[in-house]
Amino acid sequence: MPSVFCEDVLLDEDVQLALYCCYELHYQGFTGVSDDWEWEPSLVAFRGALEEAFERQLRLALPDYWNVAAADVPDALWDLSQGGEFSLSEWLLEHGNRFHAEEFAIHRSGYQLKEADPHTWGIPRLTGRAKAAMVKIQSDEYGGGVAREMHASLFAAAISALGLDPTYGAYLDRLPAVTLATTNLISMFGLHRRLRGALVGHLASFEMNSVGPMGRYSSWLESLGVPLEGRRFYDVHVEADEVHQYVAVNELVGGLLEVEPEQAGAVMFGARAVALVEGAFADHLVSAWKSDRSSLWTP
């Protein structure tokens, strides 16, 4: 297997872009790139080396995630959701302007235009209550089967309302490593059955930490004069995730640990990894904006 050497995988532009491109072959691919590359052995080996470096750094940064019993995981997840870390949504509600709104939307486009897809890989790897819970959550993410109501479609409308390009992948060359890492994390968890517990923890964390921030993003955009179609993506999440957070912790996590209690540490690893990468993402954005710099790459 190839080797990957870098000081900080999370912030390494080459590593995160290469990993994102490898993963994209499992989503919508690239124009002019043969679909045969999706499982080309040499590319899969290269991707494996990138993943190994990424996962190793995450595990070193989060050394205590195994020290939890299955019965204690729900309370640990709720505690994590009330962690009191820096809130990007609160900062934007107080300080954000139109420039920040456009940059924030571009950053999020790398994931939101494929929203739900990486988590969906978990469905065939679960059973019973956990599988049913993930299907329930994902069904809502896909708009209950109505194309225009899919959350990815709602985000495309939101980004269009800001005068930006809603085309899938349009801003890939503008996204820094710290942004790509937030999506690469979900893709890595989703593509590996051995990481199913981490994927469940990731999704649960998403759902349990959504309502407040999504409401603040909507209020902020309204204060900037963004029309309803530019805010509906966030409003829908407030409504849906008010329910999803309980489905996630009680049925998705609870159902998995009922069958596989040994996955408790993996669930917490996934949830804590979200907090780690999202914290780095928020720090990057606010540091750039406080210095009157763009948080994006300029081609």
C-alpha cells in the first residue's frame, strides 16, 4: 500500500482533495473519467493509504472514545450535544454579512448537494430497529420521494437565492482541506462496514446538533433580506430534526447497541469526530473573516 506522510492530515490540501476525488467516483463521478476507475485496484489502494492516515490522526486526537458502556451512550451523546463549544451559527447571527453568507454556502455545497447519500450506505449494514430508524431519517432527507423536497434540492434553491451556482461540484476548486474533511469523514465512515458504528454516531450527532444552529442560520439570512426560498432549507431542518434527534438517539443508536453493544465506542468515536472536524471548520472560517480575508481558495 502507498504511504502518506504529512504533518496534519486534516489541513493538508493535497490529501483532502485527493481523498474527496477518490470518493467522488462513488457518487456522481467526473466528466471524462471512466466509471471503471471506481474500483480500479491501484486507485483503491491509494485511497486506502489516504484513509489510513486520516483515520489514524482522528483516533490519536480522540483517545478516550472507547471508555463508555453501551447503556451510557445516549446520555454521553446528549452531553456532547450540549458541549458549549464555539458556535458558528451564533457568531454569524451576530456578525455575519452577505459576503459571509455566500462563502458559507459555497463551503457547505461540497456536502449539502449530496446530502444524505453517504449515510445511506449504512442502511444495508444495520438490522431491526436501527435499520428502520435510519430509513425513516433518510426518507425525510430525500423529501419523502418528492424530488423538489429533497434536502439537496432545497440547498440548491438556497444557494441560487444568493446568486451562486447550484451545479453539483461547481465550487470544488474553491474548497480548502478543512472543508473537504467534513465530507470526507462521512464518506469514509459510510464506505466501510467496519465503521458502521462510527457512521451511526456521526448521523446521530448531526441530528442532535441541528435544530438550534439551523434556526439561527435561517434568522440570520432573513436579517440579510434573503427570500424564503433561500431559507427554506434551514427551516425544514429545524422541523425535521426536532423529531430526528430522538429517532437517532433512541432508535438508531439504541437499536444498534441493543444488537451490537460492542459498537458503543465506535458510536462515540463517530460523534466526537464530527465535533472535531466541524470545530476546525468553524475556526478556519471565523479566523479568515476576522482578518478580512476570504475563507475560500481563489482560482
